[in-house]
Amino acid sequence: MYSTLEEKYQRLRKELIGGGLALLGVALIGTLWYKLVEGWSWSDAAYMTIITLATVGYGETNPLDDRGRLFTISLILMGLVAIGYIVNRFTEALIQGYFQQGIRLRQRRRLIDTLDNHYILCGFGRTGRQIALEFKAEGIEFVTIDSQVDQVEEARELGYIVAQGDATLDSTLQAVGIEKAICLVAALPSDAENLYTILSAKTLNPKIRAIARASSEEALKKLQRAGADAVVSPYITGGKRMASAALRPQVMDFVDGILTGADRSFYMEEFLIDAETCPFIGKTLREANLRSQTGALVLAIRRADGNLIAGPNGETPLLSGDVLICMGTAEQIRLLNRILSPLRSHWLRQPKHS
């Protein structure tokens, strides 16, 4: 699906090509007539056709009878219509700046094609805007998909990479590099749209992490069954956070301060323990000495089987497939990233300096 400007560009391109083909067809008809009907040579037939269509008035290449002259008049009229149509379309293209738009469209497509290990945000409504702000604050490479022209233009004005289209369609997801993406967030207004988007994403890229928005408990369960790795209900989550803000305001202020925003002092990040890169497989936290080396605090460990160890002690071993949930400053998190994954530390998202 194209945006409004893209549709105009594609329409104009087709019209210009159609006008060119029409003019070529008229020239072919004239050449064949003078060759087959008038019996001229190919060179004379082509020359007569060109000077007739160009209306330069050189005169007849060979004498013509009344029938030949009537055809030449018809040829002139057909040529004028075809040339006039092409000139009209070309003038509109110059006035409206469609050629510049075509260059911009190709640049945007090339930019999307260069994305790798990126995030895909489906929907730029109220929820999608906030997600985009958080992604931008974290320095995340992401592309936004929306079917509404006004929302697409708004996202583009904010400097986001955006594509207009239906996120539930495989072709749209493929156009934004679903095969190379690492995470997809379905924040569309309809539960049905989010469900179809998750199904399409998991079919095209089974390894992608899929996060979806749900409006009801029933939709939440269906999205989980469809393969969503995480499902968030704004109403349920919002209610829980409001209750927590009323009962434990200082805790909520602290949690919000380390989870969101670009100007925070502390960050919470997760690190995957990979046997190929991590030198601490099989060692305990005390032996790894992560706190002393980096200053970052290991808050919890999620085992590969899903078991969560909250507040691990020094005797807790590090196993392949573990996910470490850590807290620290931007520099502490960067240092921890280099220690845990020295061979590919540039692959991981790192917090920006405040």
C-alpha cells in the first residue's frame, strides 16, 4: 500500500509510460503504412513518420495521393494528442515535484533495506507514539508501520522511519525486513489486527520476539496462544500501576526512573549468557566477581527453563542460557556488557549517556 504522495507518483509514472508507449505506437503505425501501403522503403517510411509527428513541415518525401494525405492528417492529429498528453503529464510532474518525491521514496526504501536487527512498531496511535518516544530515547533502530496517511506523515515529521501499509499482511512485514528484525510490537487499535499481525510475524520469522497490545482478558489469552512472547493490556497494566502509585509512591517513582526516559541516572538491562562468548559459564557470582569489576548489581537471574531467581547470592552459578537482570549506571552497564559478551558486545543495545 502506498501513501497519498506515493500513489500520485506511481500514477504519474504509469501515465508518462503510457503516453510514451502511445507515441511509439503511432510512430509504428505511420511507418508500417508508408512501407506496406505506399510501398516506400523503410528509411523513407520512418523519415516521413518522424517529420510528420514533429510537424516540421519539410514536405512529402514521396508524392502522396488523396488517401495518403488523409492518413497523414490522421497521423498528425494522433501525434499531437500523444505529445500533448505527455507534455501535460510532464508539466504536472515538474510543478508538483513528483520527481523529487520519487527520489525521496527510493531513499526511504533503501534506508529500510539497510536495517538489520531492528525493531518493528505496528501502529502509530497514542500507544505507538509513546513506544516510539521510548525507542528513540534508547537509540533503538526501528521502523513504524501504519495504514493512516495522517499518522504516517506525523511519524515522518518526527524523524522516524515509517512505511504506510497494513501490518497484518505478509507483504507489508516483508517490506520492512521482518526476516532481519529482532522484535515486533503490535500496538494496533484492534485486537483482531494485533492477532493477525502476531500470526504473520511468527510465520515469517519464528525467532522474532513479538509483543502485543490487548484490550481484554480474552484477547490477551488468544494473543498468547498465537505466539506472542508478551501481551500488555493498557487497562489492566494501567490499573495496577495506578494502584501501586497510590500504595507505594516512592517505589513507583524509583522503578519509573530506571525503566524509562533518556535523562535517568540508573538503568535496568538484561544480558543473555551465551556459552560461545561468556567466560563465566559454570562459575558462581562470587567467582565471576561482576559487582567488583563493574559496580552493576545483579537483581535476578532467569534460567533457560523459565525459573526466576530473585536476589541471587554469591553461590548462585551462571549457566548457559541464563538471562541476567542487572541495574547500574550507563557506564557500569556498558562495562558489564563487555565482560559478559567480549566477542560481540557491539550486538547488544547499550544505554546512552544522560
